[in-house]
Amino acid sequence: MSASNHRLIVISNRLPVRLRAAPRGWRAEKSSGGLATAMNPILRRGGGEWIGWPGESAKIGDPARQQIIDQWKSADGLVSVEIPPETADHFYEGYSNQTLWPLFHHFPSQLTFDPKGWAAYVAANKLFRDAAVSQYREGDLLWVHDYQLMLLPKLLRESLPDAAVGFFLHIPFPSSEVFRVLPEREELLEGVLGADLVAFQTYTHLQHFRSSLRRVLGFESRLNEVEIGGRTVKLDALPIGIAPQAFTAFLGKTETQRHIESLRQRYQGRKLLLAVDRMDYTKGIPERLRAYRRLLERAPDLRAKVVLLQVAVPSREGISSYATLRRQVNELVGEINGQFATPDWTPVVYIRRGISRAELVALYAVADVAWVTPLRDGMNLVAKEYVACTKDRDGVLILSEFAGAAEEMGEALIVNPYDENRAGAAIQTALALPEAERHRRMAALEEGVVRNNVFAWSEQFLAMLESAAANRGDAPSDRPAALDVARLLAAYQSASRHLLFLDYDGSLVGFHNRPEDASPPPELLAVLKSLAACPNNSVMLLSGRKRTDLDRWFGDVRGLWMGAEHGALLRRADSPDWEPLRPGYSRDWVDRVRPVLQHFVDRTRGSFIEEKEYSLVWHYRMSESKFGDWLAQELVAMLEDMLAETELRAIRGRKIVEVRPGWLHKGSVARRMVELCGPADFQLALGDDRTDEDLFAALDASAWTVHVGAGRSRARFAVPGPAEVLPILERLSDLSRAS
């Protein structure tokens, strides 16, 4: 645990031990799962409590069972969540493992939907909430783990508003296209966002989560945070580690040494390929066996020289798809051994049971190659365990590119587990690696495993959680203060030179369904003429509008600077001509992007495309609001993928999606105008949407940057809406005439 004095409460679906009914009473079995392996050392080192389900719900209330649970609580800080049998079945083997598990691992064909499963998932999460609330003491850190408890952070936030709540997802988060299949997608995302900190194994999973926030909830997020309900939720990628010493300590034990000696004698003269997995369709066991068969067919010289030892720990035996997988693996093992075996050589040694830590460490120590090739995995700690236990740095790790571990274990041989030929060829490469190369790779891998161990992982997560909780409502730069008009007027009056940047739509006038309907009222024209006529003022109307609109409405306002299309075109105060910010810009991209926008026009009644000289804009203000917002999310996501390798950007504004060059923004033209007009000791910028954020950022820190409307902004100040802007400009105009 971190150096903090805060007590840690770990909340996961399972406790690190499980109760099972025995012929005479009960027996407790230690969990072999990755979470128990990772979290047990943390709680042993720093103390705290672990809340989880003990299993075997059929005999809740049995005195002997309860006695064991009470002992766990007093001796080890393990708090049991009692889930009624029917709820437990639908929650765990139902919704968690037949809906979420396959979908999150990109196996949508394996998932099933059952309303009872969702109801049980909700009910179970509430039971975990009740258990956590009952154990909570002020200042505790609540760390929620994994996909079974995605509703829990929000439930805890509602019950314990001030608690520090963190959520870590151990499995992959799927792409937004896959995640959107879930009927309960909104509820799950909102549930997770109850946390102060949400962390994933890899940045790929984090990016998938952010994409789903945008497409499903319409929430725009930054790389490391998202705002919801006035709170800032921190986001991060934090790959989990192991406790290396928990494995290396076994190397010197007598039992382990006995296993090592037995294995060496049994496989003397042969190379041992080791695979250790749960029996799960995500682990790629059939694909590995087929690759091994292809290797033996294509490289007959390896026959009788290699052995694949496949450990497959039984998992979720009650689910039909797992029974099908078990039969498939049995058949493949039988076929390979039947085809290639000799009286003194068995190509595949298949162990379908759990094995002790001593047996596992012995296998890691003896294996020449670890073959870790899941089809999809959040991390895969087997890869790290093997590296920790490989004696004399003499092994080779073959790792699937679809395991989270591949993003940080680049010295492994990375393979596509679906590619039988190349996966088999990787075995040949591993066996042929020179000793120096094996040692170099394994030394680098070992350094990473030791440095990024489970304690470093937990300390970093808990430190980030404490910081996120302490600052959850503290983002002054994102929440502008209400504008003090009297102070603004005093600053204007005391200054000798004034530079004013004024956005049009949404700032000086309200929005209209059609852009051409937003002509300026006479009183606005009058105040602009007055301000622009003052020799101490430089006034720029900086708008996303086309130059034809600005010329038609403001062309007669003498002394007014104008920037059209967010500043792509500049008209100086003393000239009727427009000059481009970047001469010679090509519009070749327009014909590629227009059909995409037209497709959304066809889908959305009332929407239309506005074509400008430097951009294309999809307007949907006249469309049904929620449907238009939902399609705008989808359009931005589609365009981001399409435009990823170009200089173009898709930007969502007020009921619009605009495609324009990335270099084109109001900040660029603001800096250009400062150069042309010279220094000013009073700068004012008024704007209402995302396009104005670049303008605010480009000006001096002392500038009077004013966001028009509610919401987050880089601006220092805010006013409620356009109705408040005109009176302010009129008072500035009065001061100009009086000076």
C-alpha cells in the first residue's frame, strides 16, 4: 500500500479464498486467479479489508459456514457478501460471464442476453454496495475491481458522496462498435463514472473507453479526464504487475526443487514448450494446438525433440460454451498425439486441473519456451510470472500481440495467435536463438517485471486515487468566474490601447435554425460602429461565418477588422479585400468528405451541409435534438478514424459538426492581429463554444477572456448568454466616446 495513512478496502467479485461444501463440513480453497495473486501481497503489506463473494451460496446461514466466514473477517480482514443462490447464478455465470466477458473480449458471437441476468447483476452490485457502506470509515480508499462490479462506483458515490472511489478494469475494454451492442451500455458507463479514478491495463483500452463515452453518452473527454455532474473523473492506463518474490521464493523450496529435478529427468534431451491457461475460449488453446500440429507437419526434424506441456485450469464448468471448448481441446490433443506420438515420445502433455504454486514455479523454471498466446487478454500475468522464474535468463517468451502485456514486453517474440504458420515459425526462432540473445531479451524483460511490480502498480494507483478524490471538484481553470462588469469597465477606462475580439453566433446574437437568418440587429451595428470608430480601439469580429455573410452585414462598418471562417480569411480595418491566413491552400479533400456528411443529411431530417471555402459543416439544429446529438457523436467518431492521417479535424460545435484543417483556428488569427495592431494594455475576447477556446488560450494571461453561456472553458470569466453582452459593449462604447 502507499505511504498514505488511509485504510484500503478492496472490493471484487470473489474473495481470495472460496468456500466449497465437503462431505464433512466445509473447505476453503485459495484462489489461483490473477486478481488474488496481485492483491493479496498488497493487503498483507499494508492492511485493510477485502470485500467479496465467498462462493457456494446454496447454504447461506449454515452455522459451520458462518463460523468460517467470521474467522476470515477477524483473522484476515475478509468480508463476505452473501448473494442468494438464484441471484448468484444469473449474476456470475449469467450476465457477467455470458454477456460482459465475451463482449469485452471481442467475442460477440458467444454472448447471450437474458433480462434475469441483468436484474441479478443490478441486485448483486447493490449487495456489494451495502457491504462496503457497512465497513466504510471516513478516509477509507475504496478500490473496486473488474467487470462484475461496473455499477458499484456510482452506487457508492450515491451512498458515500465524499468517499474516494477507484475502479480498475482487469479485462480489455472493447471498441465502441462492439460495446454499443449492449442494451445496458449507458448504465454501465455511468456506473463506472461514479469513481474518482478509472484505470485500464493499456492505453488502447483507455481509448476504447473514451470513444464509447463519446458515442454512447455524448461525453467529450480529455486524454486523462472526463467531467460528469460537476465532478472530474480521472482516466489512466496502469498495467498490473506481479509480486516477483512470491514466485522466486519458491525456487529454493524443497518441494519445488523436487519437481524441477523430476521434470528435467523426464524431458531430458528435449525442449519443453510451456502453456498455462484457464480453460477459456479467449486463451487461444485450440489455436495454439493447431499451430503446434502445423509445426510438427512442416518441421519433421523437431519431432521427438520438443514437447508441448499444456496446463488448462478448469473454469466456469457450468457454461455450455466452456464444455464445448473442453471437448474441442480433448479432441485436438488426442489427434496430435495419435498422429505423431512414438513409444517414447508424447508430443502434447495435457494437464486439466489446478496445480500448486510449487509445481507451477518448477514448470516456469524448466521450460525452454513459454507460449503465451491468448486471442484477447487484458494483461496476462503468466508472461510475467514466467520471466520472474526463468533461471539463468535462459528462456524465451512468445507472446500474443492481443495480450495487454505485449504493449510493455517488447523483448518477447510477438505473434498473431490466429496465424498458425507464423506462430509455429516463432517456436523455431525461439529454439534457435543464440544464448547471448536469449539472455539479453530475458534480462530486459526481467528488469521490467521487477521494476513494474504489483507494489509499484498499487502505490501508483492509490496515490492517483487520493489526488483525484482531493481534487474532484477543484478545477478553477475549467469553470470561469462570473464576470465583474464594474472591474472590466474600470480596466478598460484606465487602459490606453484596447484590443477586442468578438465572436458572432452565440455571443453577440442568439442561434437561429438557418445561418442566414441571424442578421445583426440595428443596436448591435450601432455599438460596433461606435467601438470601431474610437482611435484607441482595434476591434475584430472573428467568426466561423463565410466572408460573404460578414461583408453583407458588416462591410460598411468603418474601422472594423473581420476574420471569416475562424480566421482563415482576414479583412483589415482599412481595406475591403480579404487575405488568406495560408495562401495556396488545397481543397482536394472536400470531395472525399462531402459524401460522408451527405449520408448523415439523408439520415437526419432537417439537417443540411454548409460549404465554406476552408471547411464543410453539417448543421442539425432543426433536427430532433437527441437523435441529432447521437448522430453527431457517431459522425465525429467516424471522421476521426477517416481523417487520422491527414491535417483535417472534425470539430463538434453547437448543433454542428465542422471539418476543417487542424491549423485553422481562432488562436492563429488572434496572434496575427496582435502582430499587426501592436501591443494593447487591455484585451477582451468574447466567445461561446469550442472554437473560441483556442482564442482564449492564445491571448495574454491578463486578458479579459469571457465565455458566453454555461459550461467549462479556458476563459477567466463568464456571462450567462448573448443578452448580457450587448449592454456591456454599449457601456464600453460610452466610455470610448467620453475619453
